[in-house]
Amino acid sequence: MTHPSANKSCLVFTAGWAAVFGLLVSWFNGSGCGSAWAWGGVSFRRDNSCGQWQAAQAFSFLSMILWFATGVLGILTVHRLRKAAA
């Protein structure tokens, strides 16, 4: 059975990645690279700093969503297992 504190840690990681994403968006808005939500120029090339920041934003957003989904699924699983055991 999944330990309840594991679900809390998933939500803590979600909050952490949300903070990272917010900081990246805040910095990106003043960088002159266009909209923070236009991820079409994502790049890993060293000569494309705007693309690298867009890639960092995209990965922090995706990580936030995956940690949130993991936390929610963990809570649902624990709830269903406890209900079945009762």
C-alpha cells in the first residue's frame, strides 16, 4: 500500500516545479524573446539562448503536471484501497 506521506511529497514537488516555472516565466517576459507561451522555438543549441529558456520552461511545466498527476493518482489509489479494506 502506498504511504500517505508519499502523496504529500508529490504535491510538494508540484509546488516546487510551479515555483520554478513561475520564476522562468517572470524572467522570460523581460528577456526580449517574445511570448513566454510561444514554445515553437524550443531548442537545445548553444547559439539559441531564447530556445534554451523555452526548453527549460517547457520541461518545468511538464514536470509540474506529471508530479501533480502522480500525487492525484496516489491519493485516489490510497482512498480506493482503504475503502476496499474497510
